[in-house]
Amino acid sequence: MRHHPLSAAGRHLLDRREFLQWGGTGLGGVALAALLGHDRLLTAAPPIRPVIDPAAPFAARPPHFPAKARNVLLVFCSGALSHVDTFDHKPELVRRHDTPLPIPDGGKLVTFQGEQGNLVKPLWEFRPRGESGTMTSDLLPCLGALADEMCFIHSMTARSNTHGPAENQMATGFTLDGFPSAGAWVSYALGSECSDLPAFVAIPDPRGGPQVGPRQWQSAFLPAVFQGTAFNADRPIANLARPAGISPTADRASREFIARLNDDELRRHPGDGDLAARIAAYELAARMQLAAPRIADLSGETVATLDSYGARDAANPLKARFARNCILARRLIEQGVRFVQLFNGAYAMGEGVGNWDGHKTLAKQYAVHGPILDQPLAGLLSDLKQRGLLAETLVVFVTEFGRMPTFQKGASGRDHNPAGFTVWLAGAGVRRAFHHGATDEFGYKAVTDVATIPDLHATILHLLGIDHTRLTFYHNGIERRLTDVHGHVIAPILA
């Protein structure tokens, strides 16, 4: 066996031929690296890490380039909303109702829960909406009426057909646990323009929260101050009011005394970023004692506003509760909260079927969920526009994956489908009444301008003035980012 010429076992010097061979290989590698570097193909541009003052981690920070949006409102429909019953109009699905879905190899169609039956047309009629004539279904007529404000991506795809991993990916970019949510990344990059509320607020569904809960608003390996703060209109936070036995003067004096102790501790430990960040977090919590109850108090809203959201609908208390969450979202955006994550749909016992996971009796389930979502979210979108907030707020409507154009064999519902589904955006920086990408003629699979969740995240960051390839955080030897090593900005949807 011949040994490497420089190995210890070989113990012989390079002869002339070997010297030229190894030298030529080395020079070739250097030349190749130089050419790739010249064409910017060897490495990505260097990261741009935000400069964060540990004593003021939420201070507003400049974007990488001029931004179109100042805030993000991300609406997450948990359970996988069916695109073929809402926003993806497929006339061929109607024409081919109750026939098999054509499979190229002639085999059986087997998905997440097993074998599939025949194609089933949308369970609600599609109609043209707005001046654009966008076709949406009667399941969500109030949202359909605002189709001229929406920018649809009909070719979204996900990496998992299981709820937990797919919800993880939509929230964090990764199917595995342990990665920061999009809101945490945005807070880390840009801070906040609001001094007495968190930069990132999550509003769980009133039925009890999404399937994976706090994982969807966690900070993971980013500094803990950037994780989302969860509260909603019905249960804002614990009682933070000053106890009746403590006077305002005594309360103020206590705060001032604690501030002096904190300042003394910082002087004794200069450069201790963890200590400074911890003090900053406690100081924000103290300011929230005054701000959060005021924001969550909807008593000052007009009757007209409450009714436009459906917040006084006594016949549908779940709808009224979700409507109050939608009003809370608007109030948070008004106050400059950078990223608001609003959930619709939850796994909850005691109140019937809790989310959009329509496997068995989709018509019955969606007849409950549709009215809960429709008027409140439409009221929120209209209110943002009327107040001039939509021009600087990016609204993103997502679900973890779509559903099949077939019914499951032996059931009256649709199985999971990550191969193609619809999400939409509205507001700052995106085109109005615009449709990007397409699924096939049945709504089964994305076939035109196929988009991925990293593409969506890259686009959200771009509209906030952030280059997704350069926003990184060094963790366990890797420059981590929201989009991992994937993602491209979906340029055609940009205004």
C-alpha cells in the first residue's frame, strides 16, 4: 500500500513528479477559490449583527436598507385551513367531482392518514369579489370582500405533513424544536419603537392556544429578552395593579430605590451584559404594569368599532372573544409593537372541535370556525386601513399546510397536504389584488412559481429592511439564521 507522501508512515520525501502533482493541485485550488470569490459564489456576504446595548435591548435599531414596513401582524390559522375550500379556486375540481384524482403511475393515493377517496368539489360556492373579481368562497365572505387588498401566494409548500413540525416550520423556519420564532428574529434585528410594551407579542386563540404553544413564540438560542410575551384580551396578564394599601408616593419611592440599587450593581460589574439585560427586562416588566392593562382595556372602543369586529356578538361568544383579540392586535400595532402574532384555532376540550384540522366532518367543523375567523379578521384589516396603519404594517395570513382535494376514504373530510396551499399578505410593500404561483388543476400540488416557507420568511424580512442572508446569530459553531441556508425573496409580489 502506498502512503501519502507527507504521512508519518511513508517517511519519504517528495520526488520531482510528486512535488509538481501536489503543487499543481494546490495552485488549482487557490485559483478556483479566487475565481469563485470574484464572482461572489464562494461565500455569502458577511453577516450584519445588530449592535445591542445590554441595558436597552429593545431600543430601536436601523434596518439593513430602507424598509417598506414598520410592523408585522402574522395571523396563524392552526390546524391547516383548506385552501381548496377558501382561496384557491379550481373549476376543474368541480367538473371532476367524485372521480379519482389522476395519479401518473396509476397507483393508490396514500397520504398522512391513509388511502384517499375521490375528488370532492369545494363545500362552499366560490364567487368573484371586489373590483378585481378575485374568486373566494362563501365560507369567508367578509374576508372575500377585502380580496382587493390581498396578495395571494397560491404555490406555498411545507416540509412536513404533521402538525407539530409543520407549525414549527411556519413559525421558526425549522421543523425541529429549539429554534427562534420569526418574531424573535425581528425583535433581535430591529428592537422596538415602543418603550413600555414588548417588541413581540403573541395572542393565543381564546379556545386555549395552538397545538405547539409557546414554541411558536420562543427565542430559543437568541437572548431571552427577545421571546414573545403572550396575553390576550380576555386574560391579558396577572393583576399588576398597585395594592390598595400602598400609596402612589410609596410605590414611586420603592421603584426609585430599586433603580439606585441596580445602578450600583452595574457600576460594580462593568461590562456584565447578562446583568444589564436582566435589569432591563425587569424594568420593562415594571413599565408594563401601567401599559398592558391600559392596552387590554377595550372599554374605550366605540360601539361602532366593536360591532364592526363582531365583538358584541352574544350569539357566538367564541367569535366575540376572537374579535376582542383582533382589536387588541390593532391597539398593539398602534403603540408600535414590532411583531404581533395572532392565532386562530386551538386544540381545546369542552368547546367542541377546536381548529381547522378537518379530517372527518369538514363541513360541520368549518361551519363553526368560519364565522369565528371571518368578520373579526376582516374588521381588523379594514380598521388598520381606515386608521392609516395598513400602509406601514405588513399583514401575513398563514396556516401550516393545506388539505387534499380528495376526501379521505370512508370519511367526509380532507387529509393533510404540504405539497401546495395558499397564504396571503396585505399592506406595506406588497401588491394589491395580486396572485402569485399556482397549484395544479385540482389544487393538489404547487406547479407554478413554487414557493417555500424560507422564501416567505425572506420576503417578510426584506419588507422590514433586513437581508435574510446577513441576519445571523452564532450558535454552537454555526451562523444561524431564520431561513437556514435557503430562501429567496419573492420579488414578483413586491409593490
